[in-house]
Amino acid sequence: MEKNMVTIAHGSGGAATSRLIEQTFKKHFDNDILSQGDDCARLDIGDARNLVFTTDSFVVTPIFFNGGNIGKLAVCGTVNDLATSGAKPLYLSCGFIIEEGFDLEDLEEIVKTMSATARECGVKIVTGDTKVVQKGAADKVFINTSGIGVIPDGLNISGKNAKAGDKIIISGTIGDHGSSIFLERENMGFQAKIQSDCAPLSGMVQDILSVVPDVHVLRDPTRGGVATTLNEIAVQSNVSILIREDSLPVKREVQGVCELLGMDPLYMANEGKMLCFVSEDKSERVLEVLRKNKYGKDARIIGEVTEERQPKVLLKALSGGNRIISVLAGDQLPRIC
């Protein structure tokens, strides 16, 4: 009998990834901190309170793309995961796995971009590691980054905190990163020039929290897109979510690419967007703050948490009916981040 094997779908961030985590990693690693289930772990170590820690690995191809490169993506992705807790990011590590024969000038450009992005975020890269493998044992370069931050006293932001009546805000247009990577990778002759939204969002989050500190949930919808992320939050909080198709901010070029290729922007990866769950009476204030930030100028309310205590996500279609939006079942595009 053929043994079960890891497939590309296990790295999609969708249903296969969840099964892999639950049936393999969580089965053996489970503890009270890991079971928090958020994008970063909240830690109390001795007198050091409210620390958060996260790690991520980046294998995107191509490594240089319209809007950034694998180095910028690595810093932004890790900083943004810390920001989902409301933390101020402080320190990063970086580990490089480099294929023999990789161009040193390209490596320097990646490292230089990481340095510039870290400065923008106000974080320091304080430790790291370098490994070189023989040609063919990797694909150019892979990067792992870990991050540490501190949550201000009084903040309690988690995927478990969505409440009935919360408005759901997205900080900008969806599907930009996934569409950009697909066009560059496949070289299909499209005229559309779609730029990845890869961006560091910690400053934008701090802007929000300085005005509305009682945000319930923050989450960056990366692999699996907005649809998968909303499903994860629905399960964590045991709530139902309703979003509206006519409220989803999608660039015309992204919509066109998705329609031609049979893809859905709701499942396309984002690397510079944040979902925010906040009580209705605070939602307009959050929108006002977001729209003053260069990374949030296209922010929009896309739905709300309903009274129904059942974990599911519904889309109110333009036609007027509702349909269930599930997690990503397969893998629209591998190696997206």
C-alpha cells in the first residue's frame, strides 16, 4: 500500500494545511501556549510580561516580483504576524538556506531590502544563520524569520474575541499579491501590471490602537486569502460571519485576471492587508484612521458578525442570495510566500 505523502496542497494555508497541523504537529506539540491558535504566541517569562513570539518561512517564487522580493516579504510577514496581537515589534532573526551558485549581487539586494524594511518598522535584526546546500537541493534561496514584540498593558486581541455585532473591516483591496505573483510566474502575456501589496503594517495597527484600543480581532489574510482567514476566526470565536460581495474592494485588473483563470479573489493571498473586527460604534473611527495611512487608504467595511452561534462564513451575493464560503480546499497557487 502506498504511504500517505505530503503534497503541495499541504502548504496552501487551506484545509490540507489545517489537517496537517492538527493531525501531525499539534498532536505531538500541543500545549497551553500553542493552543492559543493565533498568528503569534503570547508569553510571560519571569518578570517579562506580554511578550509575543512568531516564526515564518518564505519560499516564494519568483524571488523578485513587482512590489518587492523575498527579503521584504520575510520582514513584512513576520512583523505583520506580531502586529495582529497589537504588539510593537522589536527584534527579528533571519535564517538563510542558499543554493550553491546563487548570485551574490541578488543576495545582497535581498539583504539590503530586508534592512530597509526593518528600519521602516522600527525593528532590529539581531541574530541569524546561514546554510548553503548543493545545487539542486533548494530553489535559489529560502528565508526563515522569527520575531519578538511586546503588547501594551490592557490589550487583548485574539481570533477568539469576535463578538456578535462586530463590523469587519479590510484595510484595502484583496488578491493583489496572489495575482501579481501568478502573472510574473506564469508569464501568460497579460497586459495588466498588478503590484504585490507586500507592506509592513505594524505602524498602521499602532495608529488604530492609539485611537481605538478595544479592537477585538486583527488578522492578516495571507495564504488562503480573506475567505480562509475569516473561517479560521469563525471557528476560534464560534461565530457566524456575513460578508457582502458588493463591499469587497477588488481592483479591476485583479478581478479580470481571476475571471479569466477561474480563480476567486477571496482566496488569493494578500501580504499587506489587515482584517479588523471592532464593535459597530467604533467602526467608523477605525475607518477614518486607516484611510489616513498610506497602507489603509482603500479600507472598507465588508461585513459583520451575526447573532448565530455557529462557525461559518456566508457571502451575500450580488444576486441577493447567500452562499457558504469555506476554507481553501486545494491550492490555487503554491509557493506564494
